[in-house]
Amino acid sequence: DQPDDNKDGGTMSFDFSPVAQEIYEIELLDIDYPVSITVVYMDDSDMMQERSLLNVPLRGNNSLQRIALNERNVIQFRLNLRNSGAVSSLSFCNLPLGPLAPTPEPMAATTPGPTLAPTPD
């Protein structure tokens, strides 16, 4: 058997929990046929919305391309392929799980490098 791409395409879904604060860009490989991108997101009123985005330019066999998305508050991201293709990277940022708060007391000493946890006095 020789490895080969799926000529029948399909849908790739990326679900974010917690919500992705922002999806910056997607990098796609081998886009030979039209691709649709759908983003499900929370709007400013906390209502779920769905938006179809741009049609990806067709660059041909084994092409690599980056597409800026800059979508905020994303719950789900779907890529619908009519033929072969791949996601080689997806750049995003998740919301923190809780409110940010300052450290209650400054650390007494510094360490020469990163640590897994604060060092005791």
C-alpha cells in the first residue's frame, strides 16, 4: 500500500472548551478544490452565531498556505473539504479558566530559571 490522500474529502471539526479567545490563522496543505470554513462563535450578547468565511484560494497539489482568520470567542471551527487536503497548524489562544489575580505575596528569592511551583522561603 502507498499512502495517499482521501479523494472524497470530508469535514474537520475543532471544538473549543473553554471558548477560544481568538483563532489567529490556519495553515493548510494540498488544497486542490474549493474549501469552506465555518466558525461558530459567541457574539457580544452571549448568543451563539455561525458564520461562513472566505473560500480558500486553490494553490494545487502539495501547496502550503497560511490564511489569517482573526476570529474571536470561537466555540467550533469547521473545515469542509471536497477533496484532499490537510490542516498543518491552527494558531489560537484560549481564555483563562478563572479570573486573573496577582500573587498574594512576592516571592522572597529569585531562581536562576523557570520552576514548576514557587520555591519555599
